Amino acid sequence: MAATDGVFDFCEARRAFNEVIHNVVNENTLDTYKNFVDNYNASESEKRVTIDQSFRDVLRELTSADRGCNVYKNFICLTIEAVTSELCTPTVPFMCLTDIFDVIPIDQCEDMFGLVEDKVSVWKSQVFYDTGKNFLLRMCNDLLRRLSKSQNTVFCGRIQLFLSRLFPLAEKSALNLMSQFNLENITLYSQIKPEPNTEENGKTDDKMETGDGEIEDNKTDTPIDYNLYRKFWSLQDFFRKPGQCYEKKFWVNFVANSDAVLEAFNSSKLDDLKASKKKIDQRRQQEPDAFFAKYLTSEKLLNLQLNDSNFRRYVLVQFLIIFQYLNAPVKFKNQASVLSDDQSNWIKSSTEKIYQLIKETPPDGEKFAKTVEHILGREEFWNKWKNDACPDFERKVSEDTKKPQRRAKRRRIGDDLQASGGKVIKMGHPELTRLWNLNPNNMDACKAEERMFLPTLEDFFQDAIEQNDPDAQVEEEYKLTNDQTFQWKALRLLARRSPQFFTNSTTPAQELKSYLNSMLSKLAKQMPSQQGEEMKTDVEDEEGIKETQDDEDIKQSDQGKEEDTENKEIVLSKKVIRDISEKIGKDWKKLAVELSFEEDEISYFMSEEQPEVEKAVKILTIWIENEPEKATASALSVALKEVGLSDVADTLSPPV
């Protein structure tokens, strides 16, 4: 098609585009529409204006015919595809959505809003976000004004969640920056005291007509008078406007009314948790959950409301919210809005009472109390964020740090050799260059005699031996044997220089500190004493024969072996412990008592799922580790005889 006489005819183009869009909606594809737009003789701006209006015209015809939500969803998807194909402006999908929600009923709005939720990633893209965020916000606000807070609670929540997903976390459009209260939320209740009940009135008061026309008994065990009714509902005025609590005359009324309500809750306990939970589960199976934005304020319903766990929880949580506000440092409070010490103490004590009442309110009172405490704790972070002028959560990275720094080009060793003429290798630092060029051969440099840094036993242990001497009077915590680094070096040096490191020990396991102390005692005997005795190591005789430290240590170990052979007492080795444990069997408990084990330790061994033999091995091993000096074969033999195991004790007697 072409423009008439070179002048663009908007009405003619609009009719042509509308006809093609109708076909596109039926075919659910934009291929034919793209070809039509490309072949149409008009400028790009003229085409876009026409296409934008054509989409809205076709949508008006679809809504007039009430084609249904599925057709509307397909139409919105086509507009999104048209925007991505650069056929129309990005505002078209949002204007079409606004038109749809303005004309369809609420039940269809709830179904249609599912498409808006599914396309949240599309709305947040670069093409749509800047243009459409205000359209979506205005559309959601219009929906919220149409919905009922008591009948469409779930739908209202979906809209709020969608907005939280659409806008960034630091978005201030929906933020109450000035900490203003909703003063329009007024709770109306009867402030005229009823006349005394006559017999006829008493009959009607005892029973209440429900919504189905049935008559229910309204008697309760705890009678509620009008004074409590008035005090209870008057608290709602303080909850909607907490600032008046800072005034003395209002504070007195607030404290009196709060104490009366909390005392009523405390005196009228609800059913136990298990019974209430069971009843609630049965009721939930029969009836669906109901949500109410506000409660009725009739004085005839107060008895029932006070016995409702949900109603009681709502009121108690309102107390906690106002208490948190009164104590919180809010930026927009007046300077006079400060609590005194007596007021703060009353709030603290009342908060403890309220948490205790929440815990006693079924079902799952403990869990509900923890959840409320956690939510109020998180609210303090938001309050602090608002006091700090709502700083952005995203870190701002400067342009200099965004640019990656170029790494310096690494030079090869061959380049340094060429630069130095093959004599000196430059390592980039004067000290590294000096160390690298000390020796042309690295392996020869590592094997050089001046690099042998292994000290002698006398030089390394001299200070530790002096500290181990009782005459030195060095406190236990300041000794070198407590240092883990010293312990590690000492073990390595003993393994290299002392053959006593590999000698057999009388105990299967020994503490590292105790082992080093015993080795220090042995080394002290070999080192020259203060009287000038000669050392038994590295002594050179008259004929010039030098006896090394290792030979002397070997002689010392041989002498120790001879002394062990002279002492014929059996050593409690692992094999001996295993043999004795197999003979003890189930009698290990008696032996454990005789070896001074505590009752809780014996109970712990009994609880382990192990054979009796393994338990006997364990108590003997622990006994030897805890008392290495007393844990001898003769001591064990005496203990076995005391518990009536003389035959086992005879096996520990030394051979004749």
C-alpha cells in the first residue's frame, strides 16, 4: 500500500493495520504482520504511531466481545514480540495491560495477573524496565484499590510480592520514609454502657444467632464486663498512633488498659497444646482457612474472641510492635519522644509477660514466639537502614578499579644471561641476585658444609635441661617443653642424634610433654655437671681415638636393657594387655571400679557397642596413660586379686 499523493493518511493506515492485526491474533504469529509493515510505504515514525494505536483498537474490540483471558494473554505476548522486533514502542504492552485490567472483572484479573508474574524477567530487561516500571506500579495500585482486604487477601499479597520482585531492594517508591502512621484506620466500638440484663435480656445474651440462623450457646466460664470491653478496644487507638504514648495523660491510660487486658489473658488459659492442635487439625480438614483484615467489635463477641488463639496472638503481637517502636531510635521522632526509666522498665517486664503468653497459646506456641522474635529482630535492621538515609545495598565500584591492570611482562632467564654476558643472572632484586649467584651449581651449594645447621643435643637442650632442674624454680607454664615448635624440633633432633629415641618404652602411649621431660632427665646425666664432670659423649682417649655421641648413647641403651633384664617384672605391653583382657571378659566392670574409674565413665563404656574384650582393653590402656608411674604389673595383679580374679593375676607373676 502507498500513501495518497505523497501524504500519509493515518486513518487509512490504521484500518489496514487493524485488519492485519486481527489475522495475526487468530494465527498467533507476527510473520505476516512483519512482511506487511516492511512493504507499507511510510516512514518508520509514522508506522510506529499507527501500529501503537492499532494494537489498542484491536484490544478494545476483543474486550468488547469478552474473548477470555487466554486470548488476552496471547495478545500481550504478541505485543511483547512486536516490541522486541522494533515494530512498536515499548509502552504498548503496558498500556494494553492497563486497558485489560480496567474492563475485566476481579476473578479474571486474578487469572490475568499470572501472566504479569511470569513475565517479570521480561519487565526487568533493559528494553522494558525504564519505560514500563511506572505503568506497572500504577496498574498494581489501581488493582489494590479495587480489591477487598478481607475477601482478596491472597491476591493482594501476590501483587505486593510481584512489586518486590520487580523493583530493586533499595527502591524508595513504596517506602515510608517519614515513618507516618495510617491514622485513617479507626476502630469503632460501643462506648455506651448497656443497661442491666433482665430475664429476657439474659436469655438473649446467653445465646447468639449465627450467620446460618442457628442458635449457639454463648456462655463462658470467665465473665467479661463492659469495663474490660472498653479498655480492650481503646488500645487500638494507641496501636494506630503510638506517638501519644509519650504524653503523660495518655501513658497512664495505656498502662492501665494494657495491664487489664494482659491480666485477662493470663487468667483465662486456653486448652493445652496437644488437644488444641488436634481440634484445629480436625477443623482445618472440614473447613478452608479464612482471612480477616479486622474483627467485629460487638461486646457480645468479646468472650468468644478472647478464647480464639489467632485473635489472642494478633493482639499480643500488636503489643510487641508498639513496644519496639517506643524504644527504637527513630530518626523522625520528636526530641520529647523519649521514655523515662520507669516506662522502659514497665515495657521490659510487659514484654516478658507477652512472650510467655504467646508460648502458652496453642498451637505451637514456642515456635510462634521464636518466629515473632526473629521478625522483630530483623525489623531493627530496617529501622537502622532508614535512619542512615537508606543507603544503597550495592557497592559502587569506581572506574579505576573496574579497569584490569596489565601485568608486567615476565622476563626469561635467558634474557638476563644475554644482558649480563653469561656471568650474572639478574633475579629482579639485589639480594635475590646475590643469593642466586653465590654458587653456579645449586646442588653443590645445598651440600656445602657451611649449610649444615643441625645442632648438637647439648646446644639445643641446654636451656630446657636448666629449666627442668627443680633448683631453677621455673614455673611449669614458662618451660620450653610447652612450646609446640620446640616439641616438633626436639623430636626431629632426637631422631637424628639420639638412639634412645628408638628404645622400647614400658607404656604403650605417653604424653609428649612427659616424654620430653624424661628424655631431658636422661640427657642431663650424660652432660657435664656443675662440678666439672667429664661428658660421656665426644670424649677423646690418650691414643687419639674419638668416641662419638652415637656410640655412647648405644652403650647407655645397652646398659638400660641389662637393667631391664635384671628386673624380672612383666612389662604391660599391648600384647600383655590383650591377653589379660581376654581372660577378664565380662568382669571388666569390677576391675574398672577397683582402678578408680568414675560411674559415668563406666556407663559410657557400657553404652558402646563393642565386645567385652575391647572394653577391657580400653580401660586398661586408659589406666596406664593416666597413671604411668603407678600402672605396673604388680599393681594390676593386686587389683585383680581384690576383685576375685586370682587366676588372671597369677599370669602377671614374673617367671622363676
